[in-house]
Amino acid sequence: MMRNAQGLPLKMVVLGSRDQTCVNAKVNRLRSGELNDKCRDMVAAADHADKFGAAAQSEHSCSYYRKGMGPLTTRIAQQPMDIEDLVADGKAVNDCPYFASRQMLPGADIVFAPYNYLVDVAIRRSMKLDEHVRGSVVIVDEAHNIEGVARDAASFERTVDVLMAASKEFNALAQQGPSEEVCEGSRQVCDVLRGLTTWIDDQADKPARVFRGPEVLALWDGAGVCINDESVQTLVGVRAQMDEAFRLMGNSKKSPLSSALASTVDGLLQTLGFLTAEHGRFARDFRVTVTQEFVVAKRRREAQLNVWCLNPAVAFRTLAGGPHAARSIVLTSGTLSPLPALASELGVEFKHQLELMHVVNVDKQVFARVLPRVGRELLDSSYKNAERGEYVDALGQAVLHIMRGVPGGVLLFASSYASVDRLQARWTATGVWAQMEALKPISVEPKGGGAEFDRAVAEYRRNAATAAGAMFLAVFRGKLSEGIDFVDDMCRAVLVLGLPFPSVKDLKVAEKKQYQDERVRAFAQAPKQQHLAPLSGNEWYVQQAYRALNQAIGRVIRHVHDYGCIVFLDQRFMQRDVVEGLSKWVRGAVRPAGSLGELMDGMEDFFKDRRPAAMAAVAAVAAVAAVAAAPARASEADVATASEGSAAEDDGDSDVVLVEEM
Ligand code: SF4
């Protein structure tokens, strides 16, 4: 256990959402907003029973809830625990992990939390984390997403129906609120919501337009919706007063606002706060538009208000400067590079930057190859080629052969869920899917997270632990490529299908690219500190692709003794400038494979050196599968020779850190 300067044990606490920590089986499968509402009701019922001496627990209260310190808080104080321990211990002692960890927060020396808890001002405030952040050392692990998280923290997207539902709730409160204070506050919030929904309806009937921040503020003003620095701060204060009024009234007058709609309004006010802050200093970093979005639950399209912050520095500066600034911020990840670009995006100067060696011997532990073609078919997953049947068939043959040669798990990354569907459909139709499944059971990454995703991961783990191994068909930027640790046999190969550029059809991506180009032009006219030199739109766009790609290939090595293959199934990786974008640790190890046969021979040698026993098992499994369905192995004569010299010098380095002192 770590100790402080006085030799006393350091107190630590892990924070998580109700989704992650609720142990009440009656409610913990509800969706996030419903769970929050239900929990609040049950806690209010428990407090009420406690206050008025009713039976200690009723069917309306949660039996895990403790108003003060409970048995779990004692355990948290005695030993370090991660979120899984917290939940397991909470179940064991019948105490709620969500509230127990919050009870322990004030005295904690070390706080573990998802990093959006720090970047998102509303969450930070509601969790009372400001006090912890001020003057502290903040370490952001896996910080490669910090730029996107910071942009999202200052942005807002909701359909007009959700805003109208919020408007109705606040209107009802304005009519029949429990106090004059609440009625007046609700009236003010309701006026803004009504004004905005009318404006959205009006826009929905016109050709789509994207407005810049200052332009939309003027338009709203002209439409009678007064949104400026002062009015937004007043509304934020009003909301805080309303919540406090409900809290003081206790259960008998508990807030009739649903938590989903209350947080919608708070999220809107937070974004409007950034948009109007310091008399519109950051307004030019925002774009506002109304789009038509398909709502799955309603099976129809609805108008949606989008207020996009394109500059991550707008939210990040609240962590790096101002009254609640951290003393030091350390960002770490294997995929932060290029470091100057990240510093420029976040708008801070990092005085210390480190790029560390990878812990493994890349030459011995990583087999990285580019396969540019199968037979005469070029492997190229670029937009124009990706749907060609011949290409998908050639890809299927390559994947099938690789599956045969890999002992253990294989992760295959495609650029989108649509490509995954396309591959699965074609391979099923041609019978290749069945041949693949005869070799290794296949799991497919479902859209979104949740229970379905957890089930798919559990299924894959079970199958990958067998002698045959398993394959997971996943997407770049999906949960699997970023947040899941597959060590050893859980992942012996990562297969890369192309470069995962964000969709150019995505309006937000297009706006961000244009915004970056404008920043470059503005910077050229009035150069400031060089560390703030912005990326061009195209540089930013390419960087997004490489961050996602480098995250995915990082799945193959998870500890110092781990080893595995990375196969780039795309001829574009034959080009030196394309390989240059890969993480430093792998860049130098990438070699061209002259043919599928050469790739398989190299892979066989690699695994033989690493694990002879497992290779015997793989051979046995492949032999059994071959009886069921065996396509001919790609002929050497069919396969063109790859060009030489695309591999860079092997320096074995790894991107790691970027630091600090504010
Ligand atoms: S008090 Fe805790 S265990 Fe009970 S419903 Fe709320 S989060 Fe779940």
C-alpha cells in the first residue's frame, strides 16, 4: 500500500456511474436515465422512512442504500480496490458502491475516475471534484481521446422532441412549483426552451445551414431568445437554486423533473455557457445547425439542434487554468503523437514531453507484414474499391489462411459497422464464413456498448481460450479497439483492413476540417507562440485515422512477454509515407509480404519460434477443419511480388508521454 509523507496509508477511491456500480438487481438493468431516476426515487423513499420513523425499508426504497458510512466505506478505507472489487464487495456486505465511494471522496488522497468526469464541467461540479482538482496532479491515462472528449464536453446535441418535453416539464413547474422561487426559475428556463424549439422548427423547414457562433447568437437575439454571458449565468444560478430548494424540501416535495430532462437542460446551459463565455470570446469556435436524425425508438426522423464546439481548448482550459486549475497535468498513451499537434489542439504548452521505448523487443515479439494483393486482386479498402465483390472475396481468402496460421485469438478491424455487415454478408453468401467458423468461432462487435457488447466479448474470451482460438470482427474506434485488454492467446494477431478515416460525409467532420484550415490562415497572419501552431484540416483528418489505427494495432502487445502478428491487408501500407503515420514502436518492424504464401511461411516460422507446442495444436485443428471445407491455398505463382523498401528503419521506440506544469 502506498503511504504519504507521514508514513500513513494513502486513501483512495474509485468513482463510477450508477450504470457501472449499482448492485440492486431490481433496477440495475434499466437504461441510464431510467436507472438514475429510479435510484433517486428509492433513495428519497429511504430518507423519508428514516426521517419519519416508518419501517426502515419498504418496497419503494433501496435496501443497499446507507445515508452515512456503511460497511463498504470501512472496506474502502482499508484497502485499494478497483471498480470490480468495489461492486463485488458492495454485494457481499449489502452496501451501495455508488454512494459508498462518494462518501469516501472528501478524504481521499487518490481519486480514480473516468476522465470525462474531469473535462466535463457539469459532471465535475455535480461530483464536487473541483476541490480535488485544484492544485492536484491529474494523470490522464489513455489520453489519446482527450481532444474529442474535450470537444464533446463543450458541445450539445438533442432532438427538438426532447427539448419540447423538457419545456413542458419546466412549464408545469412554473405553474405549480412548490415555491415562488422554483416557479420563477422554471419560467425563465421554459422561455429559453420555447424560443429555441420555435427557432429549430423554423430552421427545419429551410435548406440546411451551418451557422457560426456569433451569427447564431445574433439570430437568436432577433428571434427574441436572449442568450448572452449574463443571461446564461443567471439561468445556471436558477437551476442550482431549484435543485437546492428541492433538496431542502426533502422527499415530500422531491423534484418532479426527470433526471434525463434535467440533465438535458443543464447540458444545454453548459454549452451555451461556453458559447457566450467572456462576452463571446470563444463563439467563433462553435458551429450551430439543425439536422434531421433518425430516432431508432420512434422509427422516424426528427429535427435535432447541434451546437458543436470545434476547439477542445475551450473545455480543457477549465482544467488547465482558472480557479480550479490542476497543478500538473500528465497525459499518457501509446498513441499521442504527434505531440506538438496535441498541445496545439488543447491550447497549452507542455513543458515536458517524453517518447519512451516500448517494453518489448519488437524484432522478436512482433511480426508485422503488409499483404498488398491476393493473386491478381489488389487489396485496397479505399472507398471506391471496398464494395467490389472480387476484392471482398480476395480479402476473405487472405483472412481464412491467416486464421489457419494463428494459434489463439484474431482481431480483425474494419472501418465501420457497415463494412462489417458487408463482409459478413458476402462471406456468408460465398461460403467462406462457414469455412472460417470451422477454424475459429467468430464474434461480431455489436453497435454501441451495453449488455450485447459484454455478451459478445464474453463469448469471444470463452472461445479464444480453447485450442482453436476465435476471431472477433470489430471496428476501428469501437469499444473493442480502445478499451478491452486481450492478453496472450486472447489476441495473437491483429488484421487491419485499411485506413480508418472519419467519414467525409459527416457534417461535423467537414466543419472541423474547414475550421482547422481557417485557424491555419489566421495563425499565418498573426503568428503567436509556435506551440499553438494549428494543424490544417487535412492534417487533423489524417491524424484521426492514425490514432484509431494505432489504438487497434496496440491490442496485440499487452505486456512485456506478449507477442503476436499485425497484418495490414491493404496495398496502401506499401507506401513509406503511409507507414510513417504508424506508432514509432511498430513503424520500423513493418515489412512487405511478397505473397500470401510468403506471409504464411513467415508467420509459421514466427509462431514456431515462440510456441512450438501451440503450433502443433493449430495444425491439428486446421487439419480437422480442412476435411470439412478446404479452399486451395493461394498459389505462389498467382501472387505478384511486393515492392521492396517500404519499411522504415527499426528504432523500436514507442510514443508515450506528454506532460505538464500549468
Ligand atoms: S442506492 Fe445504489 S444500489 Fe440502490 S438503486 Fe441506487 S445505485 Fe443502485
